[in-house]
Amino acid sequence: MKKIRSYTISLVALYIATFLLRSSFSATLLVFGRYLNVIGKDPLEIAFIDISYSISEMVTAAYFGVLADRIGRKPVMFYGTLLAGITVAVIPISNSTIWLLTIHAVVGLGAAAKVSSTLALISDYASPEQRGKLMGFYDYSTISGYIAGFLYGGFFYDYFDVSNNLSNIVKCFLSISAPLFAAAVMILVCVIEYEARRERGEIEIESISSIKDLKIVLQNEKLRNLLPLWLCITTLFGMASTFGPVISEEAGVSGLQTGLLFAAAGTAFGLLQPIWGHISDKIGRTKVLIVGVLSLTGLITLIPIMLIAFPNIKGLTDIPIPLLALIGILVVGVGALPPAALASVVDETPEDKRGPVMGVYSMMLGLGDTLGGLVGGLFVKAFDWIGLIYFAALLVVVALISTSRYTVKSLMRKIK
């Protein structure tokens, strides 16, 4: 009973630490783009500085996943979180493009270390009957963290009047780095290693080789089929996070109002993640993924029909209420995909390879952010801002194909 209570406290600490980390990162995301514009960086410089974070996270995620298998989950997540806190705090030391690009890349290193090791430890804790629910709570803590960070990041941007007083940017970045230091303390004090993890530490593990372990991970058919789905979801987020603040600034929207907009967009999707995960534990991963597939199909079919039938739609208030309600239902259904997919992959992953698998998941976050910014920018250049809608539609088609392929193969295996 005492061990169970200790593991429960540790899990809660992991979720809170994840919430704090993602809130700080989303606050940084909101402030950083506007800050770069204030100090006179041109669009090309801003693009490279922004994507240095996601590229760094993408390239190193698998390495940190393997490192967590070798030396333990807790050290990797603690030092990764601490590193992220320090680097966010010192971002405004210099306005040099090289400095900003480098320091933003180091923030990505900290994120990769924290995410890979956290997911691996949650996987260690979770029994097969609980994986969907526990992964759903992880998704929930991540998304709710993003929501909170957008809110207080926008508040701090306005409060410190960054746009008119550059000296206040130091106070602003110190404020948004504080949750990372709090998360590091929580990990150090509250998180414990799972017993099997400690026992496995006594066994000699081969030298770390990200390429080798990635090859092993990609031999997992389920993971191969689901990687495009993960990539599409993270790319959609990367596109929104890159261009959302720019669009809102052009429209004259304040930092806090921008934060509120991002928060509202993520709330409905994030709140249902643990519920969908729990449902997948009860009725099976495949059935929940079918719900997600059908919802994606409905959404991709409805949106172009709606735009053709109502060509004068400029915002949410212009959409008829019945259509808006139907879109909301479909979005809720799409939310079934992430927790069920992630739990399904963990089901098929050997215990000693969970670190690399979670590293690949984290790598998709970085790659998605990168593609969302770069490819989204190309679509904007080619088609103006309507290009973002075209890009989003393309991503939904790819996600639909990926998930449908996985679902059909799962059903065929069951029939056999």
C-alpha cells in the first residue's frame, strides 16, 4: 500500500511537472516571436531562430530516450528540465542572431530530455489495463499546460510592455522561466524510479546509438503506421503556434487576447484526452481509433462543403449554429486518436525499448513544429493566408490515410 501511494504521488508529480514545462514553453513561444520582431530581426532570421528549438528536440529525442533506459528516467528528466529553465531565463542576454538561435536550440535539448524520460517512466508505471488512461492524463497535462502558458505569457507580454520597453523583456523571460525551476524541484523531491527500472539498471546495456535504436523501433509495424498520424497532429500545432501570433499581431490583437484565443482552441480538445484513454482501456484501442477515423472523415468532408455552401464565412460567428455544433462533435471524436494510438504503441513495445519509442514520439513533436513553420510558410507565400487552410486539409488527408491503414490491419489481425 505504501509503495502504491508513493507511485501515485510520483505520477501526479510527473503530470504537474509536465504541465509546468509545457506552460513555460508555450508562454515562451508567444513572447519570443514578438520579441524578435521588436528587436528588428527580419523574417528569415526569425524563421531560423524559431525552428532551432524544434530541430534540436527532434534530433536529440531518441538519444535521450535511450539515455533514460541506460542511466535512469529521473536524472534525465531533472537535468533536462533544469537546463530548459536556465536557458529560457537567459534568452535576452544578447540580441545576436547566433546567440538567440543557439540558446533556443538548447531549450529544445531540455525539452527532449524531459519528454522522452517522462513518457518512458509513465510506461513503466502503467499496467496494460491503465495505459490508455495514464497516457490520456499525460496528453491532458501537456495540452492544459499549453493553454495556461498562452494565457500568462500573453499577460506578461502586456504587463511588462515588452513592445515599448526592451529592458522589461528580462523580467518577462524570468517570469516565464519560473515554472521550469518549480518543475525541476518537484521532479527532484517527488519522483521515484519504478522498481523494475532499478533492477534493469544492474544489467549491462549496449552503448547508446540513436540510429540503431530507431531502426529497432521502426520494425514495430504499429509504430510505423501511426507515425504519420502523430506527425500530422504535431505539424498542425506547429503551424498554428508559428503563424497564430503573427496573424493576431497584424490584426492588432493584444498579447492577452492572443493567449485567450489559443487557450480556447486547446481546451475542448485537451479536456477529453484522459476520458478517451480510459475508454480505450475498457473497449479496446481499435474501436476508439475507428471513432477517430470516422470523425476525421466527417471533418474533412464537412469543411469544404461548408465553405462552398457558405462562401461569405469569415469567422466562427458566421457559421450556422447546427454546423458549428457538428464540427465541435467531430473535433471531440478526433481527440480519441492521440491517447489510444500512444497506448497501442506502448502495448506492443518491449519494456527495455520504451525509452527509444518515447523518444521517437518526442521527435515527432519537433519535426511537426519544424514542418508546420517551414511548409506552412511556403503555402502562405504561394497562396497568401488561405494557404494555411490548404495545408491543414492536406495534413488531415494524410492522417486519415495513416489511421485507416492501421485500423484495417488491426481488424484483419483480429479476424485471423
